[in-house]
Amino acid sequence: MHVIAGTIPDKDFPLTFGEVLLEGDVLVIEGKKVLPLQGTGACIASAATVHQYLNTGATVKAVLVGDIGDGHGSRQLYSFLEKEVPNLSPRLIVLHYILPIMGMMKRVVASCRRVPKLCLVADAGSMYAAKAAGLAKEFEVFTPDPSEMAFLADEKATHPAYISHHLLSSNHAVEKLIEKAHHYNNASRVMMIKGKKDYIVSDGAIKETIENPDIPVLEAIGGTGDTITGVLSTFIYIGMESWQACWAAGMTNRYAGMLLNPTPATKVSELIGIFPRVFEENLQQWSGICTRI
């Protein structure tokens, strides 16, 4: 089972768990419709698109709840995961936009330990909570951007707002931040560092970098980092090495941007819609093992 858990900015959206269906560019979960504009919705839509293209026979199961920043929905989500993960026994969980609550994250990870060989991926608020709670080493993949790398590299910060200013200076290149994060045990085993230049890190060493195709306008489109997380999680789910899944996901986003020729007004759902064409033209060459099942 491939599970993606997170919040959406809709205070009236109830805690919902179920199989994700794609109806055009709309997600349907237990009869409830979600527009994958960005955030967890974009992550889920990306993962579902990869499963659909590859005919994996699996589907994404989503745990979604509304949260507008007061933490009410996030607490519901943490409680659901703490209780249900051992019963669901998933193969991979992506923890996404959830308000960082360290004590609750600790209890969720404790429940995850009860599931043999469970792969944990974290992005956004879940990554902040995992690092602040001292749980980074429990995760297979983090997907930070360079500023979030500065947070991971700061051994004292419990939130990105409290990063030591010297870590944000030009003297602290991404390579130095990677080294610090691993030194302080604040990094997952594999990391996909998303930026103008993407870094794929495995066990503290830079495995690959990606600089081309360079599509700067993607930075202006909300959700393009979330799509990478969704794609790489599915590649890992089907058996690809984690670092290779990160590299292939980064290439997917960049090639989709090149084919789409987007503007800042482009919706992330339009980018996701190009993924099948990208896979058709490139995926077998990129992965060798990742062909339609």
C-alpha cells in the first residue's frame, strides 16, 4: 500500500482516508473532490499519475484533512496515523503538509516501526517535525529546498524560522549544508535537494546533480516541488533505488517543463498532465528497470 498523508487549506474538509481516483485533473477520495492546485493535492496527483501510467496494479491511498493553520486537522491526522498504520501495514508512506507537532510525530514514527520494511518519505511540515524531533534517521527520503537544507544543517533550530543566519550566507553552499546535516544526524538516508541545481544525496555523499533542462519559470508555479515528491515516492514503491528515484523524478519535472513551456500562470495540474509523455519518451532510458508493467 502506498499512502500519502497531509492537509489541505480547507477548514471544512473532514478527515478522509481512501483510494485516490483521477477524474481529469481532479482527485476523488471517498466521493470527495480535491483540486491538485499545490501542496498535498499535487503530490497525490503526481503519484497517482505514475501508478496509472505504469499499470502497477496499485493505487495511492490518501489520508487528507483540512487545516488552515490552527493545527486541529493536523492533530486528527497524526492520531489517525498513530492508531491505524500498524493495521494498514503499508509499504511506503509520504508524510507531507502537516503542522509540525514533535510529540505526535514521535508517536506516529513509533507506530511505523511496528510495520516491517516500511519506507518513510517526508516533505514540508512533516520534514520539519521529523528533524526537530530527532527522527531524521528514521526516514528514507527528505525533499528539502536549499533554505530547508539550512534548517536541517542547524543542530539547534526546531523550526525554519529560527535558522542561524550564518547558515543562510553565501559562504554556506549546499555542499556544506549537506555535510552539516549528516554530521548532526538531521538528514534522512537519501535526500532530493530541489533548486536551480538539484542534488541527490545518498548516505551523506552527493550521488548525482541535475542542472538541465533549466526551466526557471517552474519556480514561480506553486506545487512543482510537491510533484517531485509524489513521483519519486512511486518510483521507490515499484522497486527503484531511492537515489535513482529522486534523480528520475527531478528529470521528470524538468522535461515536463521543457515540453509544456509554462508561464507563471500555468497550473501545476497542467505540468502533471505532461508526465505520461515524458515517461513515454524517456523513462526506460533513465531507469532501465522502469517500464510499463
